[in-house]
Amino acid sequence: MTIWTPTLSGRGPLYRQLLEALRSAIQNGELSAGSRLPTHRALADRLGVTVGTITRAYHEAEQCGLITARVGSGSYVRDAEQSSSHVWHLRQEKPGRIELWQNLPVALDRSAAFRDAILALSQESDCINGLMEYDSADGNFEQRHCFADWLQRHEIDASAERLFFNYGAQNGLLLAVMMLGLSGQALLCEGLTYPGLMTLAQTLKLQLRGLPMDAEGIIPDALDKACQDGLFRAIYLIPTLQNPTTAVMSTARREAILAICARHQLWVIEDDVHGLLPADRPPAMVNLAPERVIYLGSFSKGTSAGLRIGYMLVPLSLHTAAQQAIRATSWMVSPLLIELACRWMQGGEADALLRQQRQQLAQRAERLQYHLGHFALRYAPGSMHAWLELPEQWRAASFIAAAEAEGIGLAGAELFAAGHFNAPQAVRLSISHPLDMASLEQALTTLASLLESSGPQASLL
């Protein structure tokens, strides 16, 4: 533990003075990345202030991204280079390196589908000129009707009246938080969840409360108890192919969760970006409770990430709030990009690309099971990733470092831990990230060898 006694400025509330002293110490190098901070009690005694003052200052510092808290371990200065807010591994060829870090769609050739759509549009001058104008926050009704029809074909109970466009599900998540007025408030979620939520939480000062999970996701009793213990207005869930655990809620579990949410008047933000990837799945939560659920979907995972087109199904009671949130952030979503997506839906290209994605993922999943199926591996059909609980001899940090030394990038459980949720010794493996099957095969072979070794020291021999 670092022996650090800050000098307070004497100006403003004590917790703010401590926050600024902490920020200054990190910036000038007095506290280096990874340094463990004094405990709340120790620093309170040293400064002659209450423990509550230290707790509030540490909480604010964590929200600002200065430190990270680990359950049972303490608070540490965050490494900005390794922060989940900064690390972003795109599909770039780096000799000798293979990424299993990011849930990118398997690389497909979309050039013909794009060329055909653009060529057809180029011959419709009136249509193009209309798409080049401003549009309302609601979006064009015909385009909304096209998306709703397509979603209906994929068993999502959509209607043009409840559908809004956005620039991908991350933008949709921001809009959902805005329309519910959650900035600075508490938000329930799975204990292990989508890292983009943590990035958003830091920016909007959301207080995340991660709840215990089992093989199906959120445990109903844990949700009910949390609602009894505190005041919450919303919960964020990934019920299909949960990120990172791959859990899929059964219909019975979805109904139980929704019943608890109704009893406690809790809004549900359903993240279904992976929902169209499995050929079979339970009904979306929005189908079961359309007036309680804000449904987030995206074109990114199954069809094309580059279009940046997402969609929301919003309860009618939140229609005005959705319009205001869109106007406040982007005024509208590009009608031209939406039109390209519509053309792909109407011409069958969207479904063809989705089928190709499913086929490629199935092939990769077969190799995943071949190499790692005898370990504590969790995978659900259609998923872009798998969840690997590490054997006893490995800690997540050591395993990630050993894989890094072999040129393989992994995402550790701590990246997904919401709030102060205790991260297990596990890693997520994004089988969709490698550019080709040969690269994936090489990475899985290497990981299997590491897992079968006696631990960190053996991996260095």
C-alpha cells in the first residue's frame, strides 16, 4: 500500500479538496499507475476527517476514471493506457499478433451489396435529393416501417410508431439514459456487463449496481432485494448472448424479471445487439412488456458496423423524451445511411449477410470447442465470444500477460465488472475478431497449451 498523505488546499468541501489533491498527485507522478491507495479508515485518521469524506472522494475519483476499486483488494490508481475507456483493438494486421479482444463481426465481403445499392440510388435523383435534406428526430416513416417489417420477420414485435433510429447501440444506450433522466442517478445491471456501459457511466456519473448472476443471467431474488434496499428507476440487461458470459435467459426467467420490474416500477433497457445471431432464442423482453422496455438493436453485429445504424423500440409514453434526446445529441440520424440499410433489407442482402455471419460463427465455434471444450468454457450458439473460467493455477492478470507474450490479446473479467462487483478469474474470448480461421486456430492452440501448463512460471520456460 502506498504511504500517501495529501496536502489539502483549504478551499471548498473536504471531499473536493481530496479529489483535487489526488488528481494532482497522479498528474505529477507522485502516485504512479497501479499504486494502491490508503484504506478509507487509514487516510481518514491521517487527515483527521470522517471516513465518509474519504469514501465520497474515492467514489468521485473512480467516476472520473482516476482510480479503480477492486472488491476485497482496495483502490488503485488507474493506468490510463490500459483503461477500458482507452483500449480499443480494431481489426488491423499486426505481424505476429492475434486479437481475441473485441466482438467485431466476422469479416465478410459486402462490396457487391454496397455497390448495387449505391448504383440503384444514383439513378433516382429525386430520392437522393430528399435524402440529402434535414429530417425530423423521428425519422422518415417509410424507413421506420421498413425496419419494423424486417424486425417482425425476425420475431421482434416492432411497429413504426415505436421505432427510432440511432448511430449504433452505444448511441442508443446514451439516448435511453437521457430519455429516462438517469444522469447522476443509480442504474442496476448485471454484475458482469458490457464495458461501454462503464464508459458511459464515467461520463454521465451513473452509479452502477452490478447484481449477482447465474447461468441464465440476473438472479430474480437478487433484483427484488436490490429494489427493496434502494431507489432505482431502471435496469440495463443483455438477456440474449450476455456480454461477457454468453448467458441466455429462458422465457420463464424473462417473465420473472419483468414481473419484478413491474412491481417496483422499473424501466428495462434491453440490449439485443447480438439477439439476431442465434437462429433460435427466447422471445425478446420487449415482446413481453412493450410499455416497460426500451429495446436496443443494431445493424453492426450481423450486417455492417460501418453503416453505424441502430434502432430503438421505445414505449409510447417515452416518445417525446426520445425525440428530445435525439435532437440534443445529433438532431437526426442520416437518412442516406438508413436508406442503404433499407435497400439491403428489401433486397435480401441484410438477411444473406446475417446468414453468412451465423455460418462463420458456427465454424469458428466448432474449432473453439475442439481446442478448449474440455476446460471451463461457456459458449452459446451464435455468440461472437466465449467465457473461459481459468483453472486454479492461473489468475486472470497472469494468464492475459502470458497470452500477450505469445502475441494474443484477451479481455479479462475485470473489464466487465460493474461498480464494485467482484470479478472472477476468467477471460472473454472473441472468436469473431481474428481476420481468418487460420489465425483463430493458431490462437486457440496456444491458449490450450497455456491452460494445460502448470501456471505462470511454466509459461515463461
